[in-house]
Amino acid sequence: MSEEYLLTAPLHELMAAAARKRDQAFGRIITFSPKVFVPLTRLCRDTCSYCTFALPPTQGRRVYMTIEEVLEVAWQGAEQGCTEVLLTLGDKPELRWPEAAAELQAMGYRTTLEYVEAASKAILDHTGMMPHINAGVMGEEDLLSWPPQNQQLARCCLMHQAPRGILLGIGETRAERIHALRAIAASAERHNHIQECIVQNFRAKQNTGMAGVPEPPLEELLWSIAVARLLLPTSVAVQAPPNLTPEADDSQGGRSSSESQMALAWRALLAAGINDLGGISPVTRDFVNPEKPWPHLGPLASALADAGFLLLPRLGVHPRIVGWAGSQNSSYRLGSASSIGADSFVNESEDAVAHAVTTDNHDSGGSSSSSSSSSNGLASPSADKETTEHGAQLCSMQPQSQQQPQSQQQPQSQQQVRQARRQQHLLQQQQLQQQHRATGLSPSGRPWLSETGGAASVAAAVRRASDSSGYARGSRWCPGLREEPAQQQDEAQERETRASTNGSSSSSSSSSSSSSSRAAPNASTSKRAAPSWQVVRGMDGSLEGFAKPTKVSPHIRHLLDKVSQFALQTHPVPATTSNPPEPLPDPKAPWHAQPQVVEAADQLRARVCGDVVTHTVNRNINYTNVCTFGCGFCAFSKGKGARSLCVSLADFLTSLRNAGCDSLPGTAAEVLHDGVRAVLCPDKLNTAEWLEVVETAHRVGLRTTATLMFGHVEHGPITWAAHLHALRSLQARTSGITEFVPLPFVHMEAPVYLKGLARRGPTLHECMLLHAVSRLALHPHITNIQASWPKMGPELAAQLMTSGCNDMGGSLMNESITKAAGGPWGQELPPAEMQRFIRAAGRVPLHRTTVYRAPPADRSAASMDPEVAGKPLAPLVFK
């Protein structure tokens, strides 16, 4: 695209082209990062004429926030659903200010960057949140000391020292902006290391050298956003901070309310091609732009929904960097090619995640919000009172009128726990400082930044906080988690965070630093905070309590209509048909269509199965826990040992049939995608081999089930679609599959999770959606869709009957596989209880056999005998 065209084309033409490119790459989803802003120090060696963030030292006041203060801020954000802690500071203040150098030395650190690293690691260890540093100019030596052990990414960052955004309105021309954006694009295309480009408009600030410089109008910002989207590769998100957006005139040409003006302006940003809003905080203000409060999510989500966009929370890294969603040309995502091996996926993805979360290299040292990757603009102070520059007082979670004494906000027992953890952390910090003083060096090695750090690494924290598409989970629920009161869920989450960070505390430390050690109140005028909000995603994947689009995208509506028309056909589908009627939504399409997808699945279930929900009465006989394989997800297997029978597959399966076997479990499928299997179960049979075994079983007369285990390391919807298509094609050839069983990954004791390589299972909305899509995608070949009560819990499994399911599985006497993985629902769901849950869901229970035939009447009666059902099961003991 020529410079002449970009400079002369009408603005509406550029915006329309940019919006089309955005929609093709990202769909109609707009992301933001829920975060807290931590001004680790306000000192800076630079003197930028537009900056109010940097302040000189004041006698008697601390230069740096203490790590205890940082953790207090982080935990307040965690309680609101934030996942990112943005550490913003001046550029190497110790090189200019003796006070900074002296305070660092007293704490046991040589440089500010060393202290930033210590604070970052404390955030990760104690809260599970992801640190994101905005630490000023980092030279080659600095960068090589920070990135993971795989230095390829470090070299990418060093080459060209490319900025990641532009600040417009500081005297530059449009041609100069084009030149800067072309440089960013060239670097991104060469190294694939830039996750976002921030297009930020200059805001004049009082008492600065540029206080009288005119601010750029909205049209200038829109032009810059559109050109950025057109010039940058689709692997790079385009971001504009919503709190800095110039107000817009209303459609009548007059001036409307401020909220209406901002809604118009935000919708204009969408029309220009943005797909990201950067960081927004419900807790802390924007210390770089304190005069511009971050918006409340309510009006922001409403403005987006009115334009047909869904607002979703992301992590400090964008979905494509997480590795499970994003552009097709990302080298960090787990692609569809089966040749991708475990090493390339784990190492490249993990190193990319670690670097993207923790480092933010730029040229303005925190003096300008344009150089921050996830903050750059956004929150009002949370209290109307004067706020200090450091510590917990700067970020109270509610306006002053809503605040309560600390003793009323939390039970006394939790206060005591926090105090104990604070003492533990202080002891750890003292030991670390003694080590620094004794050696004069920081501890060698940074496993927390590399794949060698395991569950304590940044990459593992990202996985724990992400859903299967790379967005923020937005919920504490996971498969295997019993529904508990909020306080018990909080404590369970804290226990899990401690376990996954090698015993580190996961609670906030209450700050007890004296007021004399803090900095003076900020001199800049602060506005009252908007009412507090939380990040919670509901069953449909959208943000609970906030607006979402009411119309389904034409693409998804078209697919659902095709599925409905296909299901209503009265003639049978030929057995040779293998291609599905395109029932799977585009992975980039917004998930606000989930209610329509679930409704379509439920309607199809009603036509095919009626209101009957089947179940069987069975017993698990796991005769050994010695296994040939060492699957990363399995906590049941305790050792290897097997020998070959030296017979063909068909002969072996035929011998089973002749011995009286009627059916086989269709497990071991996991995900029928060899790239996933290379990570999850590398020594198990591959996709083609699994399909061969099952098809051979069908050919010799054995029926099987079919399963999909999801929510661990796989690339979400893309791999689910491949799996469903493979099963549909198989069933079209053989008709041997009795039912399809989606199995949500239970993570608690799974080795792959304990090593930090897997997520915490699927989210609830992913479970609802996958069961619904399975009904649509597998019709009419597989007509029974089963909900797994050992994974979901009986109540939620029954709730899945409204998402296309018509089967609750078996009573599973002596169930031990999910139990070994940490599932809490016992070793059996008695038939009477099973039927109670089914009736509560408004369905009619029906006892069946394994192959969906009617069982003998005396067997059904015996299964409901209360005396038999009430007898406890003897525990299984494996050696």
C-alpha cells in the first residue's frame, strides 16, 4: 500500500478497509487486560517535556515501593479478577539520583532492574498473577539477562530495537507515522515478536513543557489507527487506550452528554480497526495519565455491544502468544500440522510467553504511556481522598463512601493467615538480601522465566489463567471442583496456587509500613473512581453483568441454518458421506453466539431423542494400574510393564469377540491431533493408529464408544473440530460408535499440569459449547451425546441435558481414574441418585445397557433396591 494512497485516500475508505482486515483476523471480539498499575518508583534519569509521572526524590520518603506493598496491591486486583500486574517505573533512576542507589544497596540490589526482577518473582510466587514490566530503556546486556534460556527471542528483541507503538500529536507528520509503522511491521514480520502496536494520542498536561501544545483531534487518531491496521501484519494487535480517546460530537452535530460522546468515540475506534483496548483496572488509577480515569466496563461494553462487538478479558499476553488461538502464521501456536513435535511446541511457546509477559522494551522509560504494552492509559483513583504514591492506600478497591474497615471486609481467621504469610515473606526477603550482600550478585539462573521452571514459571501461570482459546478464564470453576461457598473456593484456589508455585504464599501481605516511609500524595488532580467492577465470565463466555451483542454474526447464523435444514431432511444420509454440513463455527467468531448454538443443539436433541435421558448401571474393574504408557494427563498409572502377544490386531479383537466381549471403550482417543498427542501422550498410538484400532473393532463386530479429552494443552476449537470430523467420518463408514463422550480434563493431580504444561481444564462455557457443537457436528451419525458426571459433577452434568446431551453415562461403581486425578465426587453415583438428577433437569430417565438396549426387568429393579444402593463400596487398593 503506497504512502501516496494512505496520505490522500478519504478517511472513511481507509477505516472501512482496516475494519475488514481486523474482522478477518480477529473477528468481532475486542480484548482488554484487567490489571493493576504499580508505580514501583517515580524517579527517572530522563526529563521528558510531556511527562508528569517522574518526580524528584523527597527527603524522608521512600524511593521504591516495598515488595510487601506491591503484593498488597496485587492481591486487591486478584480479588477483582485481574490477572496482570503492570510494574511501571522511571528509567534507571540510580544512574542520576544517589537516593535511589542508596536505597537499592540497603535492600541488597545493585540496580533497579534487579529489584524489578525480585518484585516480579514475588508477584508470581505469592499471587499467581502475571508481572508485566515497563522498565525503561533496556540495552543488550539487560535484555540478555532477562529473557528465557532460549536466546533466540532475545536476539529478535535486540534486532532493530523496534518500538511497539506510536505517540501522535507531538510535532510529527503523517508521513513520519507511516515510516514508523512500516518499521514496526518489518520487524514483526521478520521476527514475529511484537504482540501489539499501541496507537496513542498525546494529552497535554499542566506544569510540563508541552502544556500548551494542541492535542490531536479524534479524526487524526482514527487515521493513525486505520493506517496501523493496514500496514501491520495480522499477527499484531492494534490497541488504543479508551480513557485517552478524544470525545466525539453526536450524530446531530450538537454536544450530548459526556458518556454519549465517549460511546460515539469508542465506536469510531472500532470502525477504524482496533481489536484491543490495553489494560483497564478496577483497583488502581493510571499514574501516567492521572487526569484521565479509566472507564467503567459498563458503558464501554455497552458501546461495543451496540456496534456488534463482544468485550472479552485477556491476559498480559495476547491469545496468539499464549499458543492456543490467533493468526495462522504465528510460530508459537500449536498448529494443525501433525508434524509439529513436542519440543518445538513446548520450548518456543513457553519462552515466548515468558518474555511477552515479563518484559516491555521501549524508549521512554515509563515517562509516556505510549510505550506500555498493557496499561497506557486507563483508571481513576479508587478513593476520593488523597492517595499516596506507594502502597495499598493508592489503590483502595472502592470509593471512600463504600469502604469498610478491614476487619469487616474479611474474617479474622483470614487476617491471621495473611499476617503469617507476610511474616514468612519478610523472612524470605531478608534471606535473599543477605545472599545479595554476601555475593554481590543476584542468584544465578532464572528458572521461573524458562520452561525449566515448571509449575513455578511465568508460562505455567499463563496456562493456569487461560482458557482453551488463550483468553482469560474469568472464573475459578474447573472440572473436578465441587461447588462450594465463595470462601472455601478462595481457600482452595490459594492452596492450588501455593502447590503450583512450590509452596510459595498465594495471599496478599498487609502493609504495615509507616507513613513516614511513603512518598507524598500525588500533586496531580484525581477524579473519583467509577463503581467497582469484577471480571467474571458466565456460562456463555461473556462478561457477567455487562452488555453483549444481541445479534448473531451472519457467519454463525448461516452455519446454524444449514445444520437445521440438514437435520430436518427426511431422507437418510448415505453411509459414504464423510464431510459434515459445516456445523463448526469459525474459531475467530465471537462466542456471544453460544446461546444460539446451545439452543440449536437442544432442538436437535429433542427431535432425535425426545426428552428421554438414558443411563446405565455398571462397574469399573481396573484390574491393574501398571500401564505400557506414561501419559502426561494420567494420575492413575503407577508404572510400566507389558509384553506383546505377537498376533494381528484383527485376530486379537476377533478372539475378544469370540470370548464373549460385546463392546470396547473408545478411550485413549484424548485428542485426535498428532501435534497435541506429541505433548500429551508421546508414546501412545497416534491418530491414524487409534482410528485403525477402532475401525477394525467395528469390522469384527465390536461396538465402541468415542471420547474427547479437552482443556489441557490442545489448541481449543481447531483441534476439537478436527477430532469431531475424524469421528464423524469413521462413524459414516462403520456405524460402530454407540455414544460420544466429551471428557473435561481434571487437572489437580495430572503430571502434565503439575509440571506447568497444561491448563486447569476447560471453562464452564467451553464445556457447554463443546457438548452442543458435538450434537450438531456428529448428527446424524452419532445420536447419543453423553455428559460425564465424574468430571462435571452430577448437577452440572444434568444441566448439560439442555446443551444437546441425552445420556448421563454409568453409575461407575469403583470409579478410580477421575478420583486419582483429584475428582471429588466419589466412586459411584447410585442409579436412584442418577435418576433424581435427570428428573430435576426436566427429563425422563431410562435405564439402558452398554450398547443402548433395554436391560432385563429384574436387573433394573435390583439397581434401584435401596438396601443394595446404600451399602458402602470397599476401597480399592493398588500397589
